[in-house]
Amino acid sequence: MRSIRAVMPVVGLLLMILALMMVVPLAFARIQRDAGEPAFVVGLVVTLLAGLGLRLASREQRRELQPRDGFVLVGLTWSLLPAFAALPLWLGIPGMSVTDAYFEAVSGLTATGGTVLTGLDALPLSLNVWRCFMMLIGGLGIIVLAVAVLPLLGVGGAQLFKAEAAGPLKDTKLTPRMAETARGLWTVYAVFSVACFLAYRWAGMSWSDAFMHMCSTMGLGGFSSHDLSFGYWNSPLIEAVAIVFMMLAGVNFALYFVAWRQRSWRALLGHVELQAFFVVVLATIALITLFLAAHRVYPTVTEALRHTAFHVVSLATTTGYAAYDYATWPIFAPLLMILLGCFATCAGSTGGGIKMVRMVLLIKQSQRELVRIVHPDAVNPVQFAGRVVSPRVMQSVIAYMMIYGASLMVLTFLLLFTGLDVVTAFTAVIACVNNIGPGLGEVGPAVNFGGLSDLQTWICTFGMLLGRLELLSVLVLFTPQFWRD
């Protein structure tokens, strides 16, 4: 309970930041004079007052946060903020239930991209802007944004950054001060976002569509303002822009930061995880292109390459855009693409999944064990980027993978228990835990999560939160040892 009281001032601050973020869709509503304006006025006022109230009520609880406090803060933030972010959706969309509004907000802030909505083309512009803008906010994590300002309030940010950051090697500092690190990452993020926005506009999108799809591209979330997603334009040029920026957002943003500070691209070109990311994505594009061409899904190899490249990159980076119903392809292709979304993106990117670095380390550990079978006395430590990986890191990776597999199995069986078919249940869990967005079956790219029952929707919502915070940050809160003083 002491940890909960200690983090309340920061939770209040984050709610106030979220309220300020609502100014963006409110501005669109004012300009367009659309029906979403009253919902955002109410949402902004309620969220701002709630945040201010929390800060005032807990002003005597401020102290330096401990590592345990960081996990409590992350858990509270990612469960509480979507409730307030859902207010404009619940108030502004007729007939929308609390369950569906919360699911949509969690999907936005976790940059998952699964939606319960149809008729997006007729939705007020401000509501579509908010759905996509939440992905920009959640892309690097609103916690990282707060780290940049927490030192001004006398609250340590190192613990928060460690709890929020993705990947097993997150203890590595880029700068001596965490606030400087957070500002550097967000600067890189902002520069790429502006470039993506201008590129979409140049390729033929309207200003509003360019802004919304920039948000969901850089956040690797995949929300669109059109029911047909990228099929609305059917434009190879727009798809090419999306491919470029999805790939850029799938890379560890820390590498861009280091390359900028060192004024050298060596940090990017020589990085093992980055090389593996590009090799796996390009190899999968080639394989599925040949597979579709062999099955004559498309009349030409060029057309097969176009559709394959877009959808492989979209799912591998856990974005979830669709320009075509790839669920109609021979089952090998969509299943392989969804599998790719489980691990392809780099740690420190805005993508989901277990991250490529863990997959590389697991492969190296497997190779090490095979060598030990033949040469039991050989000294053959696991190395990454020329450095020996400590046993503690490897134990963490293996434990993570065991919990990851168990979580997928438990959530899948829960959905099966509620009556879903096995394809829908399994791919829905894969899509939510890995923050991919669409699955197959009843949650495929041509449909959405709107057909699920409330219980099934809550299970998927928990899966999105679990995946966004990389499992351990959430599950540790459910252990009795965590709450013992």
C-alpha cells in the first residue's frame, strides 16, 4: 500500500498530461465542427480534474521512488489511463459499451491496433484522430515521456524507465541521466514522425489522413480512419511510404540516438539485432512472394511482391495495417506472418512481441547447448555484439519465454472455454499479447474484435496490457512476495 500511495502524485501528473493530449482531437473537432466536440470537452475536464485531485490529495506522499514503486506505477498507469482515454469514445459514439470503449483505448495506447468499430469512414474526424493519436502517445510509452519531466518534480525516473523499457538489455544507459535519455528518444521519435507525416501527404493522403496514419505508423499500431485501411487508396506509392516508416519504427530508437550523438552510422549497420531484423523480414518477403506466385494467387510476380512486402512488414513490425484480406491466402502465408510478429521487431522500438534480441539469444543458447553435448568441457559463453552475455540475462530470457508460452496457452484456453473456435482463439491471443492487431478467423483483417462477447473482450484486453508491459512487469504485481514489506 505504501507503494500505491507513493506513486499517486505521478499518476495524477500523467492524467493531467493525458488531458492536455486531448486538446489535439478537440482542435480537430473545433475546426471541423463535428459531433465529437462535447465528448472531448467532458473527457478533458474530467481527466484534468481527476489528475489534479490525485496530486493535491497525495502531495504529502512524495518521495524518491524505489524499484518496487516503478512496477506499481507502470501497472496503475497502463490500466487507469485507458479508462480516461476511453471517455471521449464512450460519450461520442452512440451505443458504445464501456467494455468496448476501454478495449479501444487500451488497443490505442498499447499500439495494438485491434478494433471493435465499424463504419470508421463515417466516424467524426476528431474521434478517429484520437484513436490514432493515442498510438503516437503510447508508441514509446507515456512513462518515458514523464521521465523527461519527473526530475523537475523531485521524483526519480530511473526506476520508471527500467520498468517500462522493452527488452532484456534495458539496464544499459545511453546517457548519465535518464531524463536526458528520454528527451533524446522522444526527439528522434518526433523527427521521424514529422518526416512520415510529410511523406504520406506527398504520396497522396489528405492532411488529416496523413496525420492519423503517421500516428499509427510510428506507433506501429495500425489504426486507420477507413474500414478498408490501406485498401482505401489502393496506391503502391502510399504502401511504399508505409513500408519504409514501419521498418524504421521497428528498429531500436536508441540506435538512432547513439548514431546521432556519435555522428556515425556504425551503431546501426553493425548491430546484430538490427541485422537479424532486416534479414528475417526480407527473407520472409521473398519466401511468401514465391509461395503466392507458385499458387497463382496473383497474376504476376510483381503484384505478389507488392502485396507480400506490405503485409509482411505490417505484421512483422506488429503494425497490423491491411491493404487486402490476406486471410484468403493459402494458410501458410498468414500464419507465417503472424508468427513473425511474435519476435521480429527490435527491443527499444515501438513494436510488440518478444523482440528479436531475445530470439537471437535463445538461438545462441541452443547452439551453445548443442556444442556442450559434443564437448562437455568446452568454454563457450553466449556472446552478443562481441560481449559475453551474463548468466543472469540468459536466465531472465529463458524465464520470460517460459512465462510467455504459459500466458499464450492460458489465455487461449480461456477463450476456448468461452466458445470461440481454435483458430480465432489462438490468433486473437497471439495478436493481443504481441500487440499485432488483427488475427485470423472471427478477428481477421476483414472483420474485427467487435463480434466478441464482453468476457472475451476483457480477456483480450488483459492480453494487450500483458504484452505491452512485457509480461513480467504485470505478473509480478500478482505475486504475494511483491506486496510483503
